[in-house]
Amino acid sequence: MKKKKNKKSKIITVLSLLVLFSVLCVSLSSCGGKAPELESVYDRFVYLIEESKEINQLFFGVGEPTYKRDSNISDKKMIYQGLGQSQYEYFMENSKFLTVDMMKTAAEKVYSDEYIASVYETAFDGVSLDGGVAYVRYYEDADWIYQSTYVTPLIENERLYDYSSMEIVKPSNASYVNVQIDSYTLNDPENVSTITLSFIYENGNWYLDTPTY
């Protein structure tokens, strides 16, 4: 009889601990632990936002400088002579990114794995549309890297941020942080809006998990 009581007591103790653990998890943002203090991540977050501007232009803006078809310099260099694929143009030699790997290396220093994977799909792999495949934005062969002329840039104006307004907001935890920050575009500085940006801690550091353009 005493053994049954001991067993019942142990079960009650275990259940009580589980309830206590659940309460703690809720209070610590779903078991993620307490969110970091802003001052401990501030410099990293500012760095990521600033660095993202170049990446945004690469994937959502005007892209890299190319030799325009039917231009004087292209005709003089005979760059497109005898070549098809009129929907693509060669990168110029002074482009910062001269290979797909260079683009990916730069992007992966700023954005999270999951976010940038979705960007790569459109930029390098193509997305199936109506049974066909949309033109990828960039591709390379043995000697050149090309940019599609069919892509319409999504970024029209540079977005700026007031870093003094940055604050961590809920829900946030030790590995995923949301911040609110005032933002405006370069051509309309009076139109300030408060937006939310997300950051994830992975691979030993913080990375952007949302677009910033």
C-alpha cells in the first residue's frame, strides 16, 4: 500500500513540475529565454541594416552595372555580336559582384538562412509560372555573369532609419528579436513611419530575418 502511495506522490510531483515548467516557458517567450538588452545587440543590428542596403539593391533594386545592348560601348567591343538571349546583359568588369558565389557570400553575411533561401529562388533558380519557368535574374557561364533586363526594380527610393528610435518589442526572446524603429525614404524625409524588423540568432550570430527596403 505504501508503494502505491509513493508512486502516486511521484506522479503528482512530476505533473507539478511540468506545470511549473510550462509557466516558466510562457514567461520566457516560449522557452526562448529572455530577450537581450538593446545595448548588447545595437551595434550588430545597425551593421546589418546598413549592410542590407547593398544586398537589397542587388536583389530588389537596379542590380549591377551592365553593358547595355545597342549602346556605343557594346557595339565597339562587339560584346553581343552573334549572341542570342536578348533578355540578358553582361555585367561590366567594374561590377562589385562578378560571380553568383560572390553575391551569395555577401548576402549570407546579412540575412538569415531561411529568408535568403527564398530570395535565391527568384534570383538564381527561377519560379514556375503557368507551367513554365520565369527568367532568373542572374546566371553565369564559364566566362560571364548576366543580368535579366525583364526584372522591374521593387526599390524606388533609399530607405533610411532613425537608430535612436530603435527599441525591442514583444514577442522577442533570446534567439529571435523584433524591434520597432522609425523610418523614412530619402526623397520624403517628413513622412516618418514606425516599422518592425526581425532578427534571428543562428550560426553563432544575429542576422536579419525580414526585408529592410
